[in-house]
Amino acid sequence: EKFKEGLTKTRDSFSGKVNDLVARYRKVDEDFFEELEEILIGADVGVNTVMELIDELRMEVKRRNIQDPREVQAVISEKLVEIYEAGEDISPRINMQDEGLTVILVVGVNGVGKTTSIGKLSNKLKQDGKKVLLAAGDTFRAGAIEQLEVWGERVGVDVIKQSSGSDPAAVMFDAIQAAKARNVDVLLCDTAGRLQNKVNLMKELEKVKRVIEREVQGAPHEVLLVLDATTGQNALSQAKIFSEVTNVSGIILTKLDGTAKGGIVLAIRNELKIPVKFVGLGEKVEDLQEFNAEQYVYGLFA
Ligand code: GDP
């Protein structure tokens, strides 16, 4: 339900246009496909993904000898789910360790909803019975530490911090020791999100990662990149940059409720081969959902 509600804007724009298209055409021809292509590109599905989808649709229409545009509509959903689920493991689940500490590094540009997502995710994990600890690794942005502490208090999770401007790798070291001493299940690590200086960002993330790797076997178990869905294709290019800097294992796509560009989910999946693990559907603590391709695609039309 929450998912459907969060997709309202994308659905209104996307399926409204598809419905209109289907109503206007008597038969499925080249013009029909061209208009459909435009609609999909407008929803930020991504050019490559759109091309793939349209090709698949063409073949399917031929194979099933579909004449009626209304029948194509059902095939669109089928194909969208297929495209999303194609390829390697697309489990939305977090790679959680059965025993011992799970370390999750959270990366992303300032303003995308990183702190909010960490807060929401801690709450979710806590509800699952996990003991959670936060590491205030964004020592660069003014107010970042305090903001994380506010979320920590809100959801009842401790925050390990140092003063603003201190070395994030040192914060991580402290946080890991604390996590081990307190028998914590999941350590969520915030990081700085300045993209202006890619070299520094890379160095900082590498150093942070090295400490985590050294202190906890097999860690970080997840590197979650937070992206703002309202930025459309910009989110895609941020994902590309972060993938160059570090091994991104999953995406938290925020503000899906505030955009008609929800098609970006498919573009990210198809063009970067990184699964969307969670979506943000609002500002409140409960507004974070595990991603589900079928729910998502059917939410676009339902
Ligand atoms: P950060 O700089 O990346 O840590 O970003 P914040 O966590 O401070 O979030 C920036 C703004 O986006 C805040 O006003 C949040 O309430 C808002 N926000 C975060 N996630 C969502 C979401 O899923 N939906 C909506 N509508 N707003 C969000």
C-alpha cells in the first residue's frame, strides 16, 4: 500500500500517458512504439533500458500476433519485471551475517537523504530484533554529526562520534571497537558526501574501508549508495561516479514519493547492474520499504 502511495506521482504521469496512448491507437504500429518510447524516456527509465524494452515489446507483439494496443499494456508490465529481474542476484535483502558483526557503509552526496535513510534503516533493523550502532563518519559537513544524533535518539540507537573535522577512519575504528565490546549486530557507518573533490572523496572512502576491512573479517558487508530519485538522470551519473570510487553493493533510492521520475529504478538496475535495496517514500521513520520489482512495476499501473 505504502509502495503504491509513494508511486502516485510516477503512476499518474506514466500510466496516465500510457492509458491515453492505448486509447488513441487502433492498432499497434511504428507510431505507437515511437510514442511509447517517448513516454518511457520522460519517466527517466533511461535510454538504453527503453531501447531494450521497446525491442522486446516489438518481438512479443509479433510472436503473439497482438493487434490491440490494450493488450500491449499488459506485456509492458511483464517485460519491465523481466528486465528488472534479469541477470545476477537481485535480492533486496541486506547481506546480514548470521553471527558476529555486520558492517554497512552508507555513501552518497549531501542532501540526497543519507542521514534520514540511516535513521529509518536503524529503526527497521531494530524492529527486526537487531542491536544497532551508528558511526558518525561525516566529520566534514557542518551539523552532520548532530543530525545523526537526533536520529539516534529518535529511534533509540547509540552514535559513536568524534569532534567535527576529525579523521573519519579514526571514528570507524572507535565505532568498530565499541560495536564489538557491546555485542552489536549491525554497525551503520555514515560517510562524507562531498563530490566536488573526487580525489579526496576517494581517498577518504578508501581509508575508511581499509580500517573496516582490517578490523572486521569480510566487512564492509554492504556499501549502500543513497540516491535522490527526484534528480533523475543525475542520480544515474552519481551512481556511476561512486561505483568508480567504491564497490557499491546496493542502492537506497529516496524521495520516490516526490517525483514522477520513478522510472529511474529501472535505469539504475539495467544500466549499472546494482540492485535497489530500499526505497524512501516519505520523511517519516517508517517511510522506508524493501524494494520489490513486481510491486514496483504493478504500482506504476495499478
Ligand atoms: P543528507 O544530507 O543526505 O544526510 O540528507 P538528509 O537526510 O538530511 O535529507 C535531506 C532532506 O530530504 C530532508 O528534508 C529529509 O526529510 C528529506 N528526505 C529524505 N528522504 C526522503 C524521502 O524518502 N522522501 C521525502 N519526501 N523526503 C525525504
